[in-house]
Amino acid sequence: MTDDPQAAIDAASERRERGRDSRVYEHTAGDVQDGIPFIGAGPGDPGLLTVTGKELVEDADLVVHAGSLVNSELLEAYCADAETVSSVGKDLEELIPLMRDAHEDGRTVVRLHSGDPAIYGAALEQMDALEQEGVPTYIVPGVTSAFAAAATLRTQLTLNGTANHVAFTRPQGRTLDPEDDHVSEFVAMGDVTTCIYLGTHAIPDVMDRLRDDGHDPDTPVTVVYHASWPDEDVIEGTVETIGEKVEDAGYRASALVVIGDAGAGANYDRSYLYGDWANRGGSESEADD
Ligand SMILES: C[S@@+](CC[C@H](N)C(=O)[O-])C[C@H]1O[C@@H](n2cnc3c(N)ncnc32)[C@H](O)[C@@H]1O
């Protein structure tokens, strides 16, 4: 079947429409399970890999990783003795037999995705194709780059009075049609922090479109390049200025774009949580934030 991963994806979709996989109810996120773990490596700093992820990587014989998006320091720190293979430039027809055969040979295989596999990770199609081959898989979550960027910027992505919502999005390009690009709509909502993945090379175009759509050219935009890496860089600007600044810096990939006041940590209000509301016995579920 490996020659037809789409058939595996279609079959898995049909199964899911009929009902949930029983493992959904048998395990919690964070459980070590049978099969190949799809591990979120985090944004780059080896310290930002979860404890479970680190233990699994340390135990691996074969680590298939997301190439330059996974910091080589992490591989050197945790799996220097394992075979490491970059997934860059490999299609499913190559990746699936590679992981399946190693698993069937009794080797311990892990698949390392950058950040968290659930965000622009293309993990599910690999998992579906492997499962179709009889190889169980599961996900170990990681720190997505938007959260690392927020930490770098010493801010929150949601801030009372400024940003009630967060959008994880990407701009139009080779793999997203213009009608599916919603950056401008998120910015128009006013109280959304818009986090743009996969758009470093396109920042000037994105900003041109925002201006053409009538957005305030002074809207704050912050770009975090290589969040948590030794060469991490922060570029501050606005819809008007950020494109040129990023071009001057020469960044074409590996940056997260944050649009909105929350990225600057500006113009927010004190929360209800540690204000009057705290003394009025707010419900525990809402007090969590
Ligand atoms: C294929 S997506 C993978 C995203 C990843 N799954 C995550 O959760 O962060 C790659 C994009 O994530 C962003 N990215 C990944 N690592 C980053 C980092 N350390 N700093 C800033 N942005 C990063 C960039 O926008 C890059 O184009």
C-alpha cells in the first residue's frame, strides 16, 4: 500500500467518520504508547523539548527529523548515537517504508517534528500511512513557535482589553490559494493576535495586502526569527515598516510574525482574575487562566 498513501489517508478518514479510535479513550496525552511517537521537538532550544520527548529521543535507534527546523544541538545532546535522517526532500513513499522497516526490524524509531506536530506539521498523513501498514503511532506534544515567540517577547498572546483571541495562520503562496488567506480578516477583527507561520519570505507582500485592505499602517508587527536558538533575533515594526526591516535583515525562513498590540505587550487592561472578581469567588474553571 505504501505506493498509495492517499488511499491510507482516505481509509483513516472514513474510519474516523464512523467513530473514534479506542486509543483516544485508553490514553491521555503524555502517555508513552506502543509504536512510533511523533514528537514535538519544540522551537529549537533543547531545553524546550518535553521530558517525555527527551526520554523517547534518548532511547531511539532511528530519529527521523524535520531537517534544519530541528536544532542540531538537540540531536547532539539527546541522540548522538542514533541514526538521524532528515525528512526534508523525502515524500511519503520514501518516509513510510523507512520508518516501517526500521520498526519491523525491532529498532526504536521516533519522528521529530519542529514545534508542535499539530501546527503545520503534516504529521497525521504519515501516521495514517504507517497505521495502514500495521505500525502504531501516537503524538507527544511540543512547544509551538508562537509560544516561544511570546516568551521571547515577554508577553502574552491573549491580553485583557487588547487580544481576546489568537489566530495561528499562514499567508497565501505556492500551497495556499489567495481565497484561503485570512490574515487580513483576522487583523480586521481588532482583538486577535495574528501569528503567521510559514510566511517569512512573504512578509512584504503580506503587509502590502494589509495596507491595500485599508488596515492602519501603524498596527504593530513583531517578527521573531529562530525563537530560542542562539541566533534568535527580534525585529519590531509596523504594517508600514516591517517588510523592509525583515528584507534588510535577510531573513527568508524560520520566523514567526506576530501582528497586534499583544505582541508588543501594549495597551492592555488589568485582568479580572486578580482583581475584584477574585474576591467574588469566580468559578474554578474560569480562574484557570
Ligand atoms: C512547517 S512550520 C512548522 C511549525 C511547527 N510545527 C511549530 O509548531 O512551530 C515552519 C514554520 O514555523 C515557524 N517556526 C518554526 N520554528 C521557529 C522558531 N524557532 N522561531 C520562529 N518561527 C519558527 C516558521 O514560521 C516556519 O516557517
